[in-house]
Amino acid sequence: MKKLVQIGIGLWLAMGFFACTKDHLPKTHRSITPSDIYTHIAYLASDELHGRAAGSEDELKAAHYIRSFFKKYQLKPAGKDGTYLYPFDIIAGVKLGTGNTLNLHTAANSSTYQVEKDFLPLAFSDNGTFEGEVVFAGYGINAPDLNYNDYHRLDVKDKIVLVLRFTPEGDNPHSKFYSFAALRRKALAAREKGARAILFVTGPKNADENELVKLRYDNSVARSGIGAASISREVANRLLQASGKDLTELQNTIDDTKKPHSFNLPGVRVRLAVDVQEIHKT
């Protein structure tokens, strides 16, 4: 509906103006009618154009449609090289590069994990290599007004933070924690505490969700300032193994008590390399 209104306003301003000045147009042109505007809106907002995503073929088709009517109404071109179009570069999405790796090191052994199977970088992650000791920081939430802080007395400076997705009340949009559930917000909270990277895991109680967070551009050109990736529950439990705890126990404890349960993982180190490339289109 919002797009429909925006399209309608734009066409109304463009066509209505020239309808009002129709005395300056050749006599063969008729006035713009409400029916004309409705026809244009109906087409531009139709399923045929699939939402006209920026950089898509459907967006280009919509631009050419509008251009044809600008030409019909003899509007003066003000675009590039005397045309009605003015191309510009946008970020249309993101994709994985070739340099994404995840390695776990403990006193007992070392493991290497597979991208898209065991882990997946997030679109807002910084690129680079991030290495450090691991700390478990519950849901990664710092909410002073709610008297809840997963980082209380937890030193995460130059470390890799492991956190659960969602909140102690799940993904309930009516929860008092809900505004703190966004992954980018959790990444920024970890960065403010000095962490080098953050790893997200989908807890067992949220098994109906995708285990790995999909690589999806969130329409923000700003990166998080730290490394960020989602990992499988198997990898997370391997990280927790030395502590004698597992995700099921930890998630149940936090959810039941609504109190943080964060701790260091001595002797557990992670090396995360992130290579997320922007897809540019004109």
C-alpha cells in the first residue's frame, strides 16, 4: 500500500502539472483524467512487476513504461545524455566470496568447518580475519531499563562472543525484550564491549527456525564494525563442550529464570575469516 500511495503521488504531481498547463501542449493532447492515473498505478503496482526491486529487470521495465509516457506528453528530457533516464549505482545484494573459513582450537584438538553447512557469515559483517578466545554471552542483550544485562561482569574485549538468537521470551513480538532481538543490534552491543566478532546460534527451543541465518542484504550500507556469522548447534555445542554445558541446558536456564547466565570458555579459541561481497547494479 505504501508503494501504491508513493506511485500515485508521483504520477499525480507529474501528470497533474502538465494537465494544468495543457494550453502549452499541442491541441492533439487531451487532459489527464483520474482513469489515466489509476491505469498507470494499477500497472506499476501489479504483480507483473514483482515489486520493482531496485536493480531488477522489473524496475527497468517500470522505468521504460514511465519514460514512454513522459515522451508521449512531450516532457523535456532532463536525464543523462538528453534522455529521460539517469542511471546510478546501487547495492542490490550480497554474496559469499571465496575466503570464508571457521576454525576451532582447543587444548585437545582443532577443527575446521564448512561454510553454508556449519556456518554462514552475515551480510553486515566486516570482512577480514577475527581470532580470539570465546565467551558465552546468553542472548547478547544489554537492557538496563529491564534490569537485564548478558554482559554484566563479562570481559569480552578482543574476544569472540557466542550468543543465542532471539530473546529469553523467544521471538514474541509483544515481549519486553523484542526490540533487542535484532542481530545487528546484538552485533553493535558486542562491538561496544570490545568484542572482535560475534557468533549467533539458533537455540534448540527455536528449532522451527532456519538453523543458519540466511545471507540477506538488509538495505544498510553500514557494516557492524566486527566479524559476524551464524553457526550450527553442533558447532556451538563443540565450543561449549569444555565447560560441561550444552545449548539446551543454557537456553532453558536463561528462559526459565529470565536472568543472564554468561561465562568464559577458557582454552577455546576461534578463528573466523569473512569474505562477503556486495553486488552492485545500475
